Amino acid sequence: MQRILSSQLTAHVGATVRLAGWVHRRRLLKSVAFLVLRDAAGLAQVVVAAPDVRAQVEALTEETVVEVVGTVVANPTAPAGVEVVEPTVRPLGPPAVPPPFDLYRPALTASLPTQLDHASTALRHPTRSAALRISAAAVAGFRATLDRQRFVEVHTPKVVGSSTESGANVFALDWFGRPAYLAQSPQFYKQLMVGVFERVYEVGPVFRAEPHDTVRHLAQYTSLDVELGFVTDHRDVMAVLRETLAGMFAGVAERAGGALDTLGVTLPAVPAEIPAVHFTEALKIAGAPADEPDLAPAHERALGEWARAEHGSDFLFVTGYPMAKRPFYTHPDPARPTHSNGFDLLFRGMELVTGGQRLHRHADYLAALAARGEPVEPYAGYVDAFRHGMPPHGGFAIGLERFVARLTGAANVREVTAFPRDLHRLTP
Amino acid sequence: MQRILSSQLTAHVGATVRLAGWVHRRRLLKSVAFLVLRDAAGLAQVVVAAPDVRAQVEALTEETVVEVVGTVVANPTAPAGVEVVEPTVRPLGPPAVPPPFDLYRPALTASLPTQLDHASTALRHPTRSAALRISAAAVAGFRATLDRQRFVEVHTPKVVGSSTESGANVFALDWFGRPAYLAQSPQFYKQLMVGVFERVYEVGPVFRAEPHDTVRHLAQYTSLDVELGFVTDHRDVMAVLRETLAGMFAGVAERAGGALDTLGVTLPAVPAEIPAVHFTEALKIAGAPADEPDLAPAHERALGEWARAEHGSDFLFVTGYPMAKRPFYTHPDPARPTHSNGFDLLFRGMELVTGGQRLHRHADYLAALAARGEPVEPYAGYVDAFRHGMPPHGGFAIGLERFVARLTGAANVREVTAFPRDLHRLTP
């Protein structure tokens, strides 16, 4: 007999079925016992009356993996409107040792460190697994949107020969006796691949030896990277980002509706055109001094409130960040070269995405490095490529865990990461 | 005027259009000059008659990025049946320095090391980019097939606290002052996630400090990992692998037909049921001694010929490999415990995929490690998870670069890798 899932029970009323999953909970009443079975689709209520089966269920521990064969009956008072009666129960493994928290309670009451120490069981809780389902659905929406717009997926090296981008915060390793570093981003490679495919994306791990212990930082996270050529300026990049975000939310709605319900999350509407303000205007709106070189978190929150009040939007682009605060490969605003063609996207008053137009002329790279007093040599393989014809281009990167945390309202990015890596955590 | 792609010219005969791309080649005849423009979709022939534009084109170098505005006319003698006449040409950057090989020739004549040294331009050659398009399409097919079968995509740590699986061949790194290692596979994590989602997959980088300099080995490659719970044995895993492979080829057919034509590749048919032979039978077929513990490449070739002759199949499963040659987490064949419920899939006489059923009982892990004289401690976080209820499960892993190399007939896996990493190569 083919196994069915708990969600398929309603289609099998009157039939004998086979279920399999985990003993989620047992309730031993005087006249009857309930075994709540959890599988990938949800929960199934199994009603046990026969004394021998009841004795068996009494001896089972929570999280033991079992197979149940029984008859499906409609019961309006059962949680899903159906239940399984007259079951036989067969363990598929030895009795489980229950984890140090109750998975059957509505919320996990254990502290986050305890949950992370016991990730393989904590992630079984519906609130934790729902976040990961939303994550997978968002990435599927990301890819689908870009595939439709003729982007090509690439896979680039995660180990590089020189510590670029920011000298600090890199992990060093021994590469067959030579020094090497974990890649902090696929930035350079995705730009080079614009010369091959015009439009590329990558979903992959990036590594930051982040010495700060905060609720927002991980030492490994999943970066959703996009880069496209033949742009006029950063506004073409912002238009693709708008489509990509809308596609990610559509992916979540389509593939993870149950997970949204579990977490009580409503998806935001992405405006057809996301409002945009220039950095200098943003400082005024936030009430910040005109010579501030960057936006502080309090400024971002003020801008988020303004976008909601003025434009009814959860999203706001801030464009024209000062060049001094952006990486050397950032393209300046030709009309105002102290400011950049770089942007941030704020979501509910917090920075979610960074992007912009990049330099595309070899001479501009040499000048940009010279202006910062940086040598060309560590960047040679990257900078040289721009001698061979590169179109105007730009792109952006979305941190997947931050995206999911902000969407679900998780206070700590670790709540939406299966096995986080940080300053303190290298296991499990 | 909106830019169009070279592939859209036939739909615009009689109209004025804007193209943009790279100067692929120029042919300067006495009466007329041809500029062949390359964009992401292919090539466009631009006919230059006006003396001033001709002088401009004569001064252009190959690989310079330009924009062309002109009129589309049908011409049966033009390569695509259409060409662009009376053009204006506007460079979008400075004149390009041509790469050290001609990208317009049918084949790249430079040696593979030269190509890899100049990857950002060599990958622009249609034969090199075609392989990467096939790669992206195969991964899209992989995901689509598994998504349909309710697998959930996961992202797992690439840095781990202990060097497991095989003590050798790991890259060591400094993790905030503590020793750590690059993950050789997501094996343990994908198994743990079976306890959460029942069925999971991951597409991500894996790292092997492979000291051998061969055409088949990379120090970083992209692993397509699958794991599923509630299996009866390895045959359920093989059935999913069969569907996955068929889906990967379907993805390539659907999304990368042009790339297949470029490389002259015909997709193999995946039989509805891939033939399978037991390891002991495979030794007989290959003419190997009955006490051989593994299949040598020559044996695999003989088996490939046998599968083609006997079953008309490019694919052959070999099951029941001796336990001694499989990892400690491999599930033995209950009827014959010296042999495993592990399998390899041969494609045209070469191993393409390894998989099998895994142990799922905590006590079995302890016994398996003890039998190999290995301590439990380095595996504690992994092995402990099996105390909390894990279903019978199994899975497989496909090396993406090997898959594409075997499909396209590439002699060296580096030919189908954008920026390979190996014993010698850490740049670009």
C-alpha cells in the first residue's frame, strides 16, 4: 500500500491508508488514546481504542518514527475534519530520545542558543521549518523571475588568491601550501561574467570574518547576486530589482502559503514603481545633518515611516550615496561625481539590498584605486579584464537570511538559518 | 529606441533598430565593410558602405563594445537571412585590447592553460559559453524535477568544526582563532534535514584538497545533493535519481537547445527503468576477478559497452558495492551484510553518480564507527541526531562539472568550469 501524506487524508475518507512520520504527541485519555502523527505535510490524528495498540502507543516516545495503517473517517471535531481509526502502529526505528524541548507546543520555549545547539530537532518545530520553507520559496521566485529575463545562473570560486574588497574580515586558509581566502562575495566574478552572458545571477555562500556579535550578522550567509550589462545607469538595475523582489514574494505566495499561515505573516505589496529619494533628500527627510556621509539605523527607520506615510510603500530606494562610502568599483554620478550611482533599498525602514552601477572602463578602475591609495596588483586579474571590452553594467546583492528575517519579523537572523555560523558557533 | 537582440532581427525587417554588443569580427572588402556584432543571443551582420562609418569601423578593435542603429533588410545570402544596413556606430567604451586568441574562429586554438589564464575573455567563445549554458539548464531541470516531488531546497554550512568523512583532502582554515575545515560535502547536513522536511536537495560548492592533477578532479566543484526519507531501501533512491536525470536532460533540451547545437551534442535517452546489475555480477561481466573490491575504469568501460549492447542503454546501475569500499554511514544489504545498499550510476561506461541507503539508527552508527576503529567524538553532533528519530533514508550526489563534461564529451572538466580551482590554480 502506497504511503499517503496527512494532507491527503480528506481525499481518502472510508479507505484504509498507510501514513508514516514522527510521533508528535500522545494524549492518553481514559477511554481512548490519541496519537498525533507529524509528517512533511502536517499533522494527522490517529484514534487508538484497542487495548494492545494502546499499550504499544503508551510505550512510544515523542519523535519516534512510525508507520500507521488504519481507516480514514470524517469527524468534524477532529483538528483537520478527519482522523484515522482502528490503526496498527509499526515503529520504523528504535524509540526516540525526546529533544530537550517540546516540539508539540505552539512555540518553542527553549532559548535560541539551546535551539541552535539542537538544530536537527529544533528545526522540526513548525515555526522554524516554516521560515526555511519561505526561504526556499523566495529563492525559487528569485530564479524564476531572472530566468524569464534571460539571466544565466553561474557558479564562481569561493576561494580566492588575494584578500580584496575589504582587507579585514576575511578568512585565511592554506591552499596546498599557499595563502588563500574565502570569498566575501562573487562581486568580481559576476561582473566578469557580464562580458560572457550580459546578465547573470548566482545563489551561493559568502563568508565574512565578522567580529561583531549581533542579531544581523552571520559569518556565512547565502547571497543572491545579480549583475546585468548594457544599462544606461543604476535605474535600469533598480527596475530589475523591483521585478526580482516582486517575483520572490510571488514565489513565497505560490510555494509557501502554509508557512506564511504558520507564522502569521502577510506579504507586502511591491509598488509598480518603488519610490526613490536622493541621499541628500533622504538626510533632510530623516532630519540628519547635511554633511552626514551615511544613513544611521535611526535615519533608515525615519525614512521607512516617511515612505509609508507619503507613498503607502513598505519599500524605498535611496540613491546617490556619497562615493566615499561605496566600494571602489562604484560608478559615480556623472552630473555630481562626489555622489554615486549606487543605491540601497530599504524595507520597512531597514536596508535590505545594496546595489548600483559599476565602473566599466579599465582606466576608471586604475584611477579609482589610485584615488584611494590602493595598489592595483591584488586586483590585477579583475581589473585587467576591463581592457577587453565591458559594457556599462550594474547589479545588486540580497542577503537571503536577512530577507527572510525581515519578512517574517524574526528578531535574530539565526532564527531563520538552519545551521548558523558566527564568531562563536561552528557546530552543529 | 529599445535595444533588440540579434535573434530578434528577422521580426524587424524594414524597421530601424538598435543593437548593442561586442565587435566580434570585421571584414573590410573593397566596396563594402562588414561588422559582425556579438550579443548574448548570437551574431548580427552589419553592412557598412558610407565612407565615414567605414573609417570608424576600420579603427575599431575586436571586442570593443558598441551600439549600432540601422535598418534591417532581408538578405538570403547573409548568415542569418537578415542584415543591418546604413548603420551608425557608437562605441560604449574605449577600444578593447584584443585577447591573446581569436574569438571569431570556430574553435579556440589556444591551449587550455592559456584559456584558463584569460577566462574572462575565453568564456566569451561560443563553445565555452555553450557548456556553461548547458550547466545552468541542467541545474534548472534538477531543481524543477525535485520541486515537483516536494523536495525542499536547503543551504548548509561550508565551514565545519571537524575534518570528517576522510581525514585527508580537507582544507584547514582559521575560524576566529579556532581550527576549522571546508566542507567536503553536505552529506551530514542533508541527512539531518531529512528529519525536518523528509526530502531535501542542495546545489552548492564542495571542497576537496585533491593532491592529484587529473582531468577529472577539481578542488572546488558544484555538488547536486539529494536526500529522501521513508524509503524501503536504495531502490527508492535509484527511482528518484532516474527521474532527476531525465529532468536534467529535459531542462537542457528546453533551455539550452542552441548550446547543444553549438557543441554538436545529442542528448541520451534515459530508459524508463535503468538496467541494474549487482556488483558481483558486474565483476563477471567486466571479466574481473571475483575478489576485486571495486570497479576499475576499464571495468566500467566494459560495463558501459555491455549495457549498450544488452539493454540499448547509456546508463547502468551497479548495486551492492562491498561495504569495505563505502563510507561508514552506508546501510548494508540486510540479506548479505558484506555488501551495501549503495550504488553507482555509470553513464557511457564512467561513474557519474554515487548514492545509496544510509544508516538511520543511532546504535548502527556507533557500531559502524567502532568496526572501522574510528572514534565517535569528531562525529558527535551528527551521530547524536540519530537518537531523536530518523526514518530510513538515502540519497545521492551528482558532480555538476563532471556531468556536463561527460554530456558534452569534454576531455577535461576544466573546459566546462568558468573559473576552476585546483592544485595549481587559484586565479583568476
